[in-house]
Amino acid sequence: MKLDFCIASYNSLMIYFGEKIDPLIAKEVQKAYLALKDANIKGFLEIIPSYASVMITYDILEYSYEEVCKTARLLIENAKEIDVKHQKIVTIPTYYGLEVGLDLEILAEEKKLSVEEIIALHVKESYFVYAIGFAPGFAYLGEIDAALCTARLSSPRKAVPKGSVAIADRQTAVYPALSPGGWKILGRTPTAMFDSAYEGLSLLHVGDLVRFEAITKEVFLKLGGVL
């Protein structure tokens, strides 16, 4: 795979593996990220993976841009294949009731499907964690079934409840905290996405697989969910 290196700032660079959201590209990004992270190189201050790229922030007193490029390229070209048997799979219990699925009926009308069909399409997939961003613990997951593909709200909400499970374009995500947002909301989970007890503070990490499991209102409340 062709790698494209470019300057991101005075002390950071971007490595591009492609230009689109694609599972094969995501696998290469993850493999590169793990190789760079595991190398634990002094002077590599931060390594951040995204959909089709990895950003490296480095100590300019330790390395020049050219030296970082050379070191990173060597590590990536010799990176080991990922053992998918040990890929973490996270199941997120979700209540898809209309009182929390604020856009379920709107989406059902838009797609000419029943609410039950919308829910069935959302829970049937396993989703790859492409990136963490927007807010701590906010994981970008993809891709949802093409039949659910939908635009963001024309007017974003000022306050999306914590735990809201939402979709936009071909992506799905869980809002880790109360925040503004323009994704269409299908339901809510009682599972915390961001917590000091988690590794790296986030339940999900790039490379994980996520499944959503439909639960009843009673189970949602029993697990600590808040309406």
C-alpha cells in the first residue's frame, strides 16, 4: 500500500493510507498504529489513528521531519499482521424506545420502513471502531447498512442526552456525555463510554468491533439507564 507523508504542523506529520472509509484501509491503519505504539520510541509524543491516516507528534529536539518519516516508514513496512482472533468485541445494550429514540419515527418515515425494521437493521451489523474523537470516549463506528444511510439533522440539537445511540451518513456512535449534536438518535444505552476505570478512559478503542443489543425498558432502567 502506498503511504503519503505530509507536514501537519511544526512538530507533527500525517501518514495517509487512502482517501475513504474502507475496512481494508482501516486494517492497515490499525496495523501501523500498533507497530508505532509498541515501538515506544522516545521522542514520539503522540500517535493518533483515524479513518485512513495516522498522525505523529514528535519532539523537534530529538528528530527532524525527515527522520520521523524514515523511522515511521520502516516500522510500518515491517509491521506484523493483526491477529483478528484476539480482536476485542464489545456489546452495547441499547433501549430503542420512542421516548429515547428521538428520531426513530422520522427515520422510519424517511426510509419507508417500520420502526422495528430500523432497529433490526441497526443491531444486525458488527461495527469497526475507526476513530475516537469529537469528545472523550466518542467512537466513530462503521458502516451501518446502506438502507439506514441518512443525513445529519439540518439543525443540530443543543443537548443530546448521555448514552444516546445515533447515526449519520454510514456511521453510528454513542454520545459519551450530554453535548450538542446533529446525528439522528435511535436509542440510548446505560453503558458508560468514558470512565476513569477504563484503559485510556474510553470503553472503545480503534480496532475494536462493536455490536448493539436491543434491550427492554425494564432492563435499561435496571442497568442504571436514565430516561
